[in-house]
Amino acid sequence: MGLRAFVALELDREARQRLQTAVEQLRPTLRGVKWVRPEGIHLTLRFLGDSEPDRLERLRPQLAEAAAQCPAGAADLTGLGLFPERGAPRVLWVGLGLAAPVQALQAECDAAAVRCGFAPEPRRFAPHLTLGRWRERAPRPELPATTLGVARLGALVLLRSELRPGGAVYTRLASFPLSG
């Protein structure tokens, strides 16, 4: 059996702290949400799913090259949203406004995954940070307007995800610095 893995960009500590403050303000009004721990908040660029170690090894140099082509930068945190777009909510998220080089990095991570034998991603990339998930059906809440500022984007990382009763635990398998 392989590892459950994904490719992501890390956020700076200050942005994660602002997101945690927002969660603390939302917590009393949103019932039934399983909140993501602040250290677990990241921007997923490509979910890989169950992954064989040799396939991940083939992916590593391609991720390193893609990261080296992307300048370090920041993303605007654009406000709160829900998935799905209609009906009972399943995911509470914060949107991100990404610069063209980061969009290109995501596309290259996706292409590299396909070259290494991972199935193509059928869904359009929607940049977001997951703050929490509903486990049971809940009414669709009104979300407050929120100003969360800017997040500095850190290294591109290859992460292992282990699902546990207390929430997912992420382990860094590799890290690739962005250029500049």
C-alpha cells in the first residue's frame, strides 16, 4: 500500500495566526464544524492520493525544477466561501488571489504528476485554504465579510497525509524553495 500524498505551498506563520483568529471568531456561530489546526493550513496545488514511493521519487526532481522557476511571493486572502456552491455546506474555506507565476506553478505540478503516472485531475483548480469541514448535514450559514490581508507563500512541499480520529496529520516528505 502506498502513501496518501499531495503537493502544497506553505503559508507564513503570521497568515496562519490571522486565519486562526478568524476561526476563533467564527467558532461560536458555526456549529458542527471540525476545524483544521493552524499548522495544517496550506494551499494544496495537487492532490496525489494513494501513491507508491517510487512514483513519488520520480516526481521529486520535477517539483524541484518547477519550484525553482517560480518566484517567491504573496497571495491575497480574498474572503470566506463554502463548498459546494449550493445546498448543505461541506467545507468552509478562504479564497486566494494568486499571481500568474503561482498559477503556472500549480499547472506544472499537475502536469508533472501526470507525467509520473498519476491520473489527471478532473476538477478545475480553485485556490483555497480549508478552515473546517462539516461532518453532518447543516443549514447553509451566512458568512461575514472578512479582511484577512496577504499570505506570504513559502516552499513547495510534498506532504504525506495520515487520517486519524483527531484530524489529518501531515508529514513533510520533501521541500523545494521557490526562487528569489
